[in-house]
Amino acid sequence: IGREKAKSIALSHAGVKESAASRLSVEKDYDDGRIEYSVEFNANGKEYDYEIHGESGKILDYDVEVEDRD
């Protein structure tokens, strides 16, 4: 699917526009012989972390945490 599509899937699922996301990163990885994309970003006081299947674009896992503001 490519990095841009993986990023788009994660942002869309989170309901976040790219312009509102900070510390956005997309990494391509291989897990059990399959391509996955790890998409991480911060927005609206939360940290988002997505794992997206590299061929189907299916969200395999995601996590949302409130940012620690010490």
C-alpha cells in the first residue's frame, strides 16, 4: 500500500487531519514474513500508534494514550 496510504489510513481512523498531527512517523517493517507499517503521531493531547498490514491496508492494532504533560 505504501507509506502515504498507511499514514492516510491511520489519520482517517483517528479522525485527525495531517496538519494537526505532530511527531508523525511512518516506518516499514516485516513481521512473520509480512509487510507492516508502524504509524505514530501526536494530536489533541494524545499519542497514537498504529500497525497497518502492508498489502491490504487493514489496521492490525492501534493504541491511543493521553500524553504525559509533566
